[in-house]
Amino acid sequence: MSATSDVQNVRESIDEQAQQLSAQMIQWRHHLHQHPELSNRERETADFVARNLRESGLDEVRTGITGHGVIGILRGGQPGEGVALLRADMDALPVPDESGVDFAADVHDMDYPGGPFPVSHACGHDCHMAMLLGAMRVLAAERAHLPGTVVALFQPAEEGAPVPEEGGARTMLNSGALDDLHPTMAFGMHVQPFPKGVVTLMEGTQFGASCMVKIVVTGQQVHGSTPWAGIDPMPAVGQILSGIGQIYRQTDAFSPFTISIGHIDDVGRFNVIGKTVTLWGTIRSLDDAVMEQVQQRLTRLVQGSALAAGCECTVEYLQPVPAVHNTKEWADEMTPALAAVVGDDHIITPPPTLGYDDVSEFVNKYGGLYVGLGVQDTRFAHGTVEPIPGGRGLVPNHHPAFYADDDALIVGMRLHAHVAYEHLVARS
């Protein structure tokens, strides 16, 4: 039997085993969906992942990495220099579960800063974990035919650890947990409200750069009846909020970015002018250089507004995440494996997005690719995505009603397995 026929036999076996494992993978997804945990709190999630990786017969399972990170290592039975890193994120969101499924979560986190919060997998990380668990079990069954190593990385805190905690992809990299494994490629995917079975792939920047913003404006607390006896920080805050709009006029209109202030903490009362006001927000951009420009202009705005009101201020940019950039070389190399699963006509160039994902840390370091996977009752029409009549509709990630159809998840399991195998074959 030729080497080509051997490879084809493995490809067919991967698909057969994925089909047989599909029901089990869906059960894993339902369990994870019902038991969501917030960033840096993924204790039971990590235990569940590690237990199933061990049951799949991997050579090694490492746990407790920067908190609750898990790494599973599968060494193939054939010689090869390739080390395929497959990544899934683990954390849920402080969002109620309104997905309408019979396995919806009913969880509240009492131990999270600012909580208690309702908790749900409104971003789809339950799907990511289940698909990768399935792929590793399929690949483990093909161990004898794998020319190299497959590494499954389950990452905590992709959504961002609560300040001042650390967590996420950069923390895992800095821990040295992958240093002895020497990955030659990193691959990840994200479920999205695109048509079921569609893979979205963009050469260039697929997801934007991001950072968290913390602005503190400090005045002098005073009773509301005598504002002249203190220093009110609110006028400075108002000027900052309205002045953000001018930053868009100071930055190239053809380089998209956003500044969003999502939360404000005030220590005052209805009849007390408080001493401090804290603004929390995020900046997104498609270009890391634009991110730096916007930060400089926002800092200038805050400092000027505070000075004009007689206040003091601080501006911090926290949890920086670089953009996800898919190079042409990696897209060309890995597209055949994607097409073997979904077909060329189901690989779509997505609309631009300023969403972020810190999988960029792994792709930047090791090379590789990041793609989207459609899991909803939608269709492409007139250059946009729209609901299919009679379906569940289009619901974006992070929305309480976000959903992913189970029958689309086998595609993700197969994508992980085929991408890993084809990379190992190419490096053997």
C-alpha cells in the first residue's frame, strides 16, 4: 500500500470516528453548558476536561497551569517533526442564559468581584471545549498513524481576568508551559452566528486588537448643598464621555477602531458629590499602530478634561491583546484541510470585526490560523448575514440568547482533527 493511500485511509477513519463520537461530544457540550464558570474560576470545568483527556488515552495531561489551564499531549507512533497546537477557551460570561435550550444554565457566581452574577456560555466556549475533546479522542485512536505530536490547550480567562488578576493566553505562554513542546503551528476556531457548516477565513486581520481602559478622575468630596466647597469630578467625566467622539475625527477614518465605556463607578450619593469616579471601557482596532494612537489621544483628552475641572486623573491600559492576523502562507497551507471537511464553497470571507480573541498570542508565536465556524440558522444574502425564515434567527455572541446548534459541532471536531493531521503529514 502506498503512502498516499495510507494517508487517505487515516483521513477517512478520522471522519468515521468523528461521526461515531458525535453523540458523546454533544453530551460533553451539554454538561459544560449547564456548568459555566467565570474567568479564573474554571475549577470544575478544568477537572472535567482533564478527566476526559485522560480517558482518551493521551500520553500526558498537565493541569493547574496559571490557575486552571489544561494541556493534553498526544505523541504519534510515526516519526515526524510537527507539533500541532489546538486551542479551546474555557471561561463563561456574567450573562444570563436565555438560549431556550433544555440544558440551559441556572448558575450564579457569588464569589466574583462585583457579583453575584448570572453565568452562561453566551460566547460558545462550551462548544469549543467539546469539539476539541472530541478531536483528541479521535486522534488518539489514530495514534499509530500520527507522524508527530498533537497538543490540546484548554485556556482559562479568554474573556479577561477580573482586575487585578492575571490570566489568559499571554499568562499561559509566560508560564513556560509550552516551552518543552515546541509547537510548529497553532490552530483555533470560534463558533459564530453564520450559517451552519460554514467556515469563515480572512487573510490578514480576522479579529481586532483590544485593551481594557481604566480611567480614574479624582476631585474633593463635598455635600451636594455646597458644591463650591469641594471639587466635582462629574463635569470632567462628562467632558471625557462627550469628547471621545472627537477622537474619531482625529484618526484615519479608513482605519477602524472603537472606544466604548461600558461601566462607571461613583462613590457619591444623591446628596453627596463623591471624591472619585472610575470609568471602565475597551478600545478595539484592526491595526496595532492605530491602537497606540488612540490610547495617546484618549490619555490627552482625560488629562485635559481633568485639568480644566481642577481634578486629578489616572489612565491605565490593561490586558492588551494583539490582533489575530492570518498570513497568506498559513492560509494557503491549511485551507485544503478546511476544504476537505466543508468544501471550497463553504469557506467564506467574513465581514470585518472588531471582536478580539487572545488566540493571537499563540498564532503570533508559533504561526498558524484562526477561523470561524457557523452554527446558527442563518444565510448569506446581499453581502450580509440574515436569519432563515422559520429558524431560530441570528443571535450574536455575548447575547443572553446566543445559541449553537448541536448538529453543527461535528464539523468543528473534524476541523481540529484534520488540520492537526495534515500539518503533521506536511512536516513528516
